[in-house]
Amino acid sequence: MAAPIAPPPTVPRTAPDTNRYLLDREKFLGPIMLLPAVIYIVALVGVPLVIAIAYAFSDVTVGDQSIDWVGLKNFRNSWGNAAFQKALKNSLIFTFVTQALVMILGNILALVLASDFKGKRLVRFLILLPWATPVALVAVGWWWIFSPPYSALDYILREIGALGPGGWWSNDNNAYWLALPDRAQFSVVLVQVWRVLPLATVILLAGLTAIPQDVREAANLDGAGYMRQLVWIRLPLLAPIMLVAFLFGTVFVFSDMIIVYIMTRGQPNDATQVIPHLAFMRGVQSGDLASGASVAVFLFPVLAGVAALMLRTARRAETS
Amino acid sequence: MSSQLQPIAPPPIESGPGISYNPRTARAKRIGARAALYSTAMFFVIFAAMPFAWMILTIFKQNADLYQQPMQKSPFSFWGELNQPPTLENLRFLLWDTNYLVFVKNSLVVGFFTVVITLLLAMPAAYALTRLSGGWGESLGIAIFLVYLIPPTLLFLPMTRIISELNLKNSIWSLVVVYPTFTIPFCTWLLMGFFKSIPWDVEEQAMIDGYSRFGAIIRAVLPLSVPGILTVIVFSFTLSLHEFVYSLAFVTSTANKTISTGVTTELIRGDIYFWQALMAASVLVAIPIAILYNLFLDRFIAGFTLGAVKG
């Protein structure tokens, strides 16, 4: 019986199958290069995420670190708690109002930056400042602007006759921005808008400049005016990128505790309390880890929703 | 400013079919549009930059000038009957009589090691995801990027536990361990976009020249990646300077605080605020970071558009 003739050994060009050329094998090289980053992230983000959720269902404190299961007790305590109710409501309202304003202002600002004018580079730099600088440090600046009696904002309002004796807004010398509930809420939202507007603007600007020139030329030829082009051509084409800007802004505003921590600490009377700041107060300042974690996990549904929408957007972008 | 209002060589306006073209109204319209454009831009510039302007002015204010009660004189002026000339005393106080330089040093150390760890882990990961994986590389890349969006406010409680298990509580090394958790995802994503733009031929040619697959990466791809590496350095460094929550949760002793927590917790004592020094401390760090950020902005945005914009 004749043995079949062995085919000549194939030599793959990039992957010789010997240990000496281990570094030539993509099947080996790929995982080896990827693993360190993945291990780092799983160990220091994945594991803490699981622990964070486990904490929420336990009675763990700084003093007693053992995780004992208590079911939904922390959540039941939170639901009935006035501070928590305010924090949840504020977090949702602040995020929504901020994002609504940012979407309107961001579109206007992106349209401004998409046109040509002198000094555009300087304008772009100045407009980006709020996003590029550390939040904690600029929040201190805003705190100074709002703080009576030396508030610069109040000075301007006095000069234009809004504040001070006989003022058309108030007879007080100061507006006490951070001491009155509705004004403190306004101040927090104002600073959030100020901070995330640049990010939304540059994302929208990238979308605007990517609209093909021939689309606009065709619209021009058809005699469509500026507003009609804006409403019927530019904005619809911008929709996907607007969603992206909206999602990033939502995450950054909803999960931020720095502005509240520095300007108001959630005061007056929890009027500016938000979920992340309440979690920090309970978990770190009071040492009640379980209670803090059970508040923090309320960030989770919103973040998961945002993540799902982002994945969908990215996948669509990939296939289109 | 007025010279800027002159329209610069406006493009000819095409009139639509059937619309009579009146040069005078067209010109008026054009000027109106320019005026609207400039005033809108001006409004946003004032909104964005006003706080910084006031912060910078504050730094040079003398106490008697700043803390007047009732406020009679303009806080925005140095010269005039009632105001006092600018002073550098507040800067001197900040640099020599506070722990500011300690915070700066700590931030630089944390930033440096964060950059090193990020580069060592994100570079190979991004390369592997773009070149050495099948179709799942892109999806896994997006998944890794989403990790960047998991906020510190959700993770800091278990992180505190992990940090104390590692015996790093109250040390700047706790931050060196934790900061790469958000810089690695972010920079991996940025670098993936970058590696995609390097043509395959580069590695192929290097391998034909006799380098191994890995050798080709080191000898051929790495030198071409310098701009990408630079971007990673800038963003992992600035992101580490921006961070506040972990630093606040892990570090309590003055000697180990970073700029963001040191300035906001240590330069304020009870009811006494050193407003000028506080503003100086913020501005001295914020402005250089803003300039760095601005230089690399386009790459940053490319990452943030999630591929929804085709460049």
C-alpha cells in the first residue's frame, strides 16, 4: 500500500511555527499585548464595580469591613429619606436642564465657530477654557464669584441697578446665590452648563464640518435660505452626533460631585444635593460604606442606558 | 475691535431663481449677518472667559482694595481714585508661605507615573486591537472606551477598600495605581484611531526586510507613532491633574495632597479665605493645562465622536 505523498510543508509568511519565532505569531502576540491592559482594568474597575454593588446590599461600614447580606434594607432606608429623595430629584432635573440648555447653546455656538471670521482661533481657545481646566479649580473661581459680600457678579448687578436699595430685582445688596435654595440650584446648573458646553460644542462642530460640501451646494442651487437649510438639512444630518454630545454631557453632569462639593456641599437644606455627592458624604465622611454604595448605585441605570445607546451609535457608524 | 467688523471679501451671494437681486438690501443683510455672528461669538466668549478674567484680576488685588465693605470702588479696576495698584504679594504668599509647591510636586509625580503606566499598557493594547485581532477588535475597543465613562463617584467606595488592602492609604502612590483606570481606556481608544491611520505596508516592508512581527512593531511602527505617543502623554497627564474625587477620598494628610484637593481644602481655613492666593493657585495650573489641551484638541475630539463623524 503506497503511502500518500506528503504535501510539501506550507510555510506561512508571517507565522513560522517554532518557539524561536514566538514573537512572530500573531495569535500569541495579540493576547500578550492586550492582556496587561485588560487585567489592569478588570482588577481595578471590574472588581470594584462588583464590590460597589455588593456593598449596596450589605451592612458594611468603615469600622466593620465584613460584607453581610441585608437585602434591600439600604434601599428601603434611602427611599424614605428626605435627603435622598431630594438628591435623586435634583440629579435628574439638573442633568436634564443642563443638557437641554447645552444642546441649544452648543448648536448655536458650533454654527458660529463653523463660519469664518477674524480672531476665530482665539475665540475657540477662550470658549474651550472651561472644559480644559480642572473642574475643582474653576469651581473655586465660581464660588468666589457667587460669594457675598465681595461677589463680583453682585457688583455688576448693583451697577446696572438690579440689586441694592431701590434695585429692580431686589433691595438687598447681595443676591446670596449659594444661600437661597432656588438661587443655589440655578448657580449649580449655570456652572454645569458653563463646564460642559465646550465639549458639546466641539463635538457638534466636528459633525458640522463633516457635512459634505455638495449637500450645501445642492441646497444653495435649489434656492433654500439659511434657516431652511439649517432646519431641514444641517440639523437632521447632525442628529447622530448630537446624540453623542448629549450622552457624554449626561454622563459628566449626572456623575459629577465636584461642583456641588466645592460650592454648596448640597446646602441649603439639601436643595442642591445630588446622588454622587450624597454617596460621598455617607460613604466617606460618615463612614457608612453600605449606605453610600446604595446611593451611588443609582448612577448605574443611567450610565448603563448611556453606554447601550453609545454602543448602538458606534455600531451604526461602523456599518454605514 | 471695530476693524474686525469689516467683512472680509464676502463670497458673491447667489440669488435664487426668480428672486430679483438688489445689491443694497443684500449688502445690508450681509452686514447684519456679520454683526449677529460677532455679537453671538462675543457673548459666548464673555460667558466662558469672564470667570477666568475675574480670577486673574483677583490675584493682583491688595487686601484693602478687595475687601471693602460696602463695595464702593469697582473691583475690576486697579487705577483710579479709590483703587490701589496691583501687587505681587499674593503670589509670593502662595509660593512661599503655603504648601502649594508641595501639591504641585505631588501632582507632577502622580502625573508622571500615570503617563508611564498608561503608555506601557495602552500602546500595546491599542496596537493589538487594531492589527492583531479579528473583527472583534473594534467592538472590544469601544467596550474599553466605555470603561472611561464609569465615574469615580460610583467606584470610590470599593476603591478605598482596595487601596487600604494594598497599604497605600494616604499616599500619592494610591493615585498612581488608580488613575490609569481611566487613562488607559481613554488613551487606548485614542491610539486605536491613530494606529488605524498607519498603512499596513509599513509592517509588511519591515518584515520583508527581515524583522520579526514584533520587531516590525518596534522598529517600524513605533517611530511613526510619535504624535500618538505625545497625545497620550498630554491627555493622561491632564486627566490626572483634573482628577479630584479619588484624591479627596484616599489622601487626607497635607503633605500628600495633589493640586486639585490641596488647593480646595488646605488654602481655606475656617472662615478665613485667602481668595487672592486661592485664585492664583487655580489659575497658575489651569491656564497651562488649557493651552496644552487646546494644542491636541483635534485628536481628542476624533476620539469623542465615536466614529459617528467621518473625517
